Amino acid sequence: MHQLQAPSPYSYQRRKTSDSDEHAAALGKWDQIYDQLSPGSFEGKVVDIWFEGLQIFRETTNRSVSQAGTTWKGSYVVGIPVHMKGTGLFAKQVLTRDSILTFHSDKDFTLTTPENFDVVALAIPQNMLIEALQPRSNDELGKLFPSSPSVLVTPPGQLDELRNCLLSIFDPSNFEPGLLAYPQVQKAMSSAIIGHLAEVLGSASAAPMPSRSFKGRCQVVREATDYALARTTEPITVGDLCAKLNISRRMLNYCFLEVLNTNPVQYLRTLRLNGVRRELREAAGSAQAIRDVACKWGFWHLSRFAAEYRALFGELPSDTQRGQRA
């Protein structure tokens, strides 16, 4: 007779989210900030699985969001889009469904996603992956683990096996989470995932770099948003950004349109509205508190502010404060 092994620890969590901040906090051991960029009520889903030191997750968002943050120390992350409406922007590089994003926990990441973004991802301890891949040289190691957040591409069809392997874990008709209690299941699943990942990384190459002008405009947008977000108590105007970056309004507008498909006025307003929303979720429930928070973020026309807030988030500021949907 075969002796049964003791159950192995694992974690399986499934959450639906109705707010970009709630969504950012749903992923275990990550430190992230999400700003909602496109208008309408937010709907998201996160399935987060841990076993044998691996984190495998799938997240979907119906609205375009700007993400920034870090993951848990010593990990290497590979993300594979499942579905996306248009293209995304990862670390100043264009992200498509046929590409993958990679980064190490030593580096912060930035990601701007389109609407209806669905991604599966794997965070794996780097030492575990190195042991499995056994790179023969530092050059090969550098190829497997780029020094900065990167977008990679693979030969046609190469990515499908890894994507399908990961997706099968999230398909209730094919996989029952309780099976992860069996150490044999964990070991077999880990081996299959790492095997597919090794093939993908071994055949992957850097995605074609964007034009020099696109990279330059990405840099302008990054500097502009960093400057604005660092000064939330003194709302920044387009004129302030132009003076700080020493560029014309027309050039600043070109940069935002090409990189984020919006203009700087709208983008800065959206960031400020996200800031208001975060504070309202924690503020005492009073109309005075709403007015004070709005003014703090530079909104002085309160009826227009309420209309813009509702257009972006699908609810009034008072609804956010009460934790209720409009």
C-alpha cells in the first residue's frame, strides 16, 4: 500500500472588486497603487494562488488603469495577457497580447492597461527558477533575467502553451482548488509550469524597441506625472509642468496623446479625482468633509467636481463616503 502524505499548505483566494484601490490591495504581498483612467463603474476580479513558494494569479479589470508598485522580495514575475482592448504600456514599452512582461522584485514597475484587460501571471523565487533552468553563463542568466522591467516576444505559438497551462488552473471545470492539498499535485503542477516557463524564456527575445521619439515622449509623461503626484497638496497645472520640463504646451500635449491617448489636462484631473476618492473612503461622513477634500485637491467648482467624479467612477462622492454604489 502507498502511504498517504500529509496535506501540503496552499492558499486560494478569489475576489471581486468594485474599486481600483480595493483591486490593488487584493493581490497578496504586493505593494501597489492603481489609478482608474477611463470612466464608468469599476469591476475587477482577482484569483490569487500560492503553493510551493509560487504565486500564480489572474486579474481582470474593465477600466483602463495606471499601475505602479513592487512585488515580494526575491521574486521574478512573468505576466501574460489573455485579453486586452488595444495595447498597454509597460516600462515605456508597448505591450500586446502576443508579448509578455517581466520584471524582478528589485525594480519598481509601471503599467498602463487598456480597458477589458485580462492577465495571468507567475511570481517565482529567482533561486528556484535558476535551479530549474541551470543557465550556463552570466550572459545566458542576463537573458533570462533582464536587469530592468522588459517586454519580451517569442516565436509564434511558443507562448500559447504557458498561457494555456496557467489558465487551466483557473478553470473550475478542469481544476478543483482543493486538489492542491495533495503534495503530489503541487509537485506535478510546479514542474509543468516551470517547464513551460523555461521553454518560453529560452526562446524569448526583447520586443522591438519603440522609436526614439516615443521613448522620449514616454520620459516626458513619466516626469510630468511623477512631478504632479509628488505635489498633491498644491495641484499642478499644465503651465507648471511646461515650466518644470521646459517644453511647450503643444509638445506636452503630443506626448500625452501618443503615450496615453489622452491630453495632460484630462490626465491630471483624473489623477486628482483618484486622490479625492482615496481620501473620501477614509473621511468622516459629512458634506463638509467632501468639500474640504475636494478643495485640497484643487477642485473649486463643487457641482462640476461632483459631475466629473460621477462620470469617472459611476457614483457620487457621497456614495463613496458611505461605501455604497449610486
